[in-house]
Amino acid sequence: MDGRTVGADLLGDAPEWQERALCSQTDPEAFFPEKGGSTREAKRICSRCEVKTECLEYALGHDERFGIWGGLSERERRKLKRRVA
């Protein structure tokens, strides 16, 4: 397979940091809770993740509208973008 991992191939050329992300080793449903669902478990995992900063930058740069990325919910990312702008 031309040097890429199977996971990256399935994700379609995922950024290299995603392989090291703790969320890739856990239940993805925790990071995409139902409306009104708890984000606590996902944020707890993010708080210990070595690629949290890269993840948040990716989400902000790609306008991710769903899920927990870099320890922040979509609403929190919107607030952050407004403060920075």
C-alpha cells in the first residue's frame, strides 16, 4: 500500500496527527453526541491528547460544524472564532 496506513487510506489522506489522536482509539460516538447530549467524556479525552492543538486548528480551518474537536464543541469554536476575528 504505498506507505500509507489503512486508517489514513480509509479516511482519505487524513492529516498525520490524526493517527496519534486519542479519539481515534475510543468510541467515536462520544465525540458526536446527540443534540443536548453530554460532551464531558469527549472533553476529558481531549484534555489528555497530545494533538489537541492540531485538532482544534484543523477544525477551525475546515469549519467543522459537528462534534468535539480540540476539546471544544461547535458552539465553543464559534465563540472562539468571533473573539479572534
